[in-house]
Amino acid sequence: MLQSSMQRALRLVWAEPHIVEISNYLKKKNNVLEIEITNTWNNRLVGDANLPAEKRTTNATTAPDANAPLMPSGLIGPVTLQIEDPKPYVQKIGITVDKKLISKPEKALVTMKTLTATANIHYTTDGTTPTEKSARYTQPFELTDYTILKAKAFGKGKQPSDVAQLEVEAYNPKTNGLNYEYYEGEITSTTDFDKLTPLKKGKSTGLDIAAIKGREDHYGIRFHGTITMPTAGNYTFYLLSDDGSKLYIDGKQIIDNDGFHGEIEKAGSVELTQGKHSIRVDYFDNINGEALKLMYGNGNNKKEIPIRLLEY
Ligand SMILES: [Ca+2]
Ligand SMILES: [Ca+2]
């Protein structure tokens, strides 16, 4: 006899196979399963034959006598809990792309794959979670602009895969990037720029000092343009440089990482509205190594500023 923790008798089993389905009786935690074993009715009759008539609980017309041997009884084997496998998951999707940064009008070729051969992959390009109603992936396709790809695979009799995600960056080289002025001299602070005349001016894809510098040491670059904030919020900027640098947004100094030093990162926060803001980064290298990197974050994320947000 099996009993659940609610003290409900589940079933009496006395013939093979000794299996009881208990799924419908289980609650989430702390189930107590008790198994009570009774003796065989043959042994009961032998036992009763040894008792005075008024104490017997059985009444049989033919019964073994009091000296008949008892039959083996009790738990006849180990008790096991059989747990069926839950529905298997569709294998996760691999998304690959031939380029993660598109310089328009370049295109990126996207390929998706799951090892569950019978599953269908569905995807979105607007950041929403894919459903079986989303576009179905049938063959590699091209992207022409910034895209957040999300894909999920669905298979018959299986649970859908996890969502796979990939971000492809894109920028227009005609409009995205920063203007620069390039200086040379014995520079030990970005304030020295005011005393110098730029040797050249131009447009740069981001803060690309290697593409601009005319010599290994003793030069400075002023980058400027606009940055478009996708949403309003409190943004933290992180400016890393060797040697000195400063960040200005809307004409206001946000980070002072100026001076003659090796690679150092400094941070500064600012409340920004959605839309365009002027941005300026002053940077110089005195001697030895050089480095310049600007990252930003809103909350816990910290990433490089996408070029598509910067304009000349
Ligand atoms: Ca150098
Ligand atoms: Ca240096």
C-alpha cells in the first residue's frame, strides 16, 4: 500500500508489475512517500488456524492447517523512483556573420544553424523575442544596417531552444565619425593645443590615433563632432589614455585624464537628454607608448561607443 504525505492511500498493488503512478499526487516540496507491506493472505489463514475461533479474522471453508509452512512474504525487491525525462530541448542556435561592423554600403552575411535537424529557426531584427510567427530562417541572408538579431528554434515534441543573440554594427562613412585637428610639439598637457597651430585637419572613424599621427611621439589630436544618445539617462564615460586626455560634452568638461602619464582610465558621469550632443576629446602623446579609448555605459554595461552614434 502506498501513501502520500497527505495520507492519501494511492493504490494497493499485489500483482506484477508493482508500479504505481504518483505524478498526480506530488506537490512541489517535501513529499513523504510511505510504503506499507502486508503479509500474504495464505500466511493470515495459517496464523488464524493457530488462534481460538473467536479471535480469527478470516473465515474460509478450506484453509491450511496450523502447522502449514508460511510462504515467503514482505518487500520482494528494491523500491525505485522512476523519473521520466522531461521533453528534450532543441539544440541552441549558432549565429555567424562575416562582418560585425558594416561600413555602408557594405553588407553582412548572416548564417544560422542548430544541430537539431528537424527544428525550424525563427528570428527577429527589432530586438523582440522570436516566436513561431516570426520570420523563418531558410538560407543565409544579408544585413545592410545596424541590427540586433535574435533567433529561437522550435521542434515538434521538444521545448524551444534558448534565444541566440548577435548585434551587427553599421555606420555611414560619409556622416559617421569625428573631425580632428592634429598638432605636433613638446606637449605635456592638452591645454598646450591653444598655443599651437594644427598641422592638418580631417575626418576620422572614431578615435583612431594610429591613422592620424605623423610621428611616434610629441603630438596631439583634438577630436570633435556630435554624439546621439539613443535614450535619455545618466551616462558614465570612461576615457583611457597614454598620455593625457580630456572629454567634453556640450562644452562641459566631463573627464580630466590630462598630464604626462602611462595608460590610465578615468570616468565621469553626466545626465543627457535623448538626441544629439556636442562631443570633444583632446589627446596627446609625449613619449613612449600611446593609447586612447572612450567607452560608455548606462547602468552596469560598459562598451565602446558605436561609430553610428558619432557624426562629423
Ligand atoms: Ca609614442
Ligand atoms: Ca606616451
